[in-house]
Amino acid sequence: MADRPSPRQLKQMYRRLGSVPAVASELGVAFETARRWLSAAEVDLKPKGRPSRAASKLNDAVIIARYERGESIATIGAAMGVSPTTVRTRLRNAGATLRPRRGWTN
């Protein structure tokens, strides 16, 4: 197993390489090992996934209005070029009350 770099070295490496997989590869360790080391070094890790260009252009007010008119989360996502998860997250973050999913009982 590779020697664990200092927190300073880990921070510099993450800044230079930009991702946990890249750091893991350079150090010759598993992804989880690199992630654990970076977290222990208090490196501010980027969130998983990449925001799409479409997601960065979304207007939350439009999403909420369409949802309140009765459109489904999946329909809104398809029309706006984003995943239903993105639409659901935007609705939740905006404080909208989500309808129960069709066919699901509480």
C-alpha cells in the first residue's frame, strides 16, 4: 500500500487533479482509500456527478408553476432536458409540496 501523503500534499494533489479517482490513480490506492484520506485532510470534495448545461439554465419559478398546474416531474424533466431527479430536487429546495406518486399509498 502507498504511504499516506500529508494533508497539505493531499490538498495540493486534489486541487491539481480535480477528482478523487484521479488522486486514487496517482497514489495507486482504491477510490475509497483516497476519498477517506482526502476527507481526513479536510479537503472540500466536489459533489458527485456533474450538473448539466440544461440544469444550470433552469428557472425554478417555471418548474414550480408547471408542477402546480399538474404536470408530472418526469414530464417537466423531459421538456426541460434534465432528469426527474433534478426537477424533484429543485422543487424540494424551493419548498414546494410534492404530490404523492401515482399508485403509491402513504
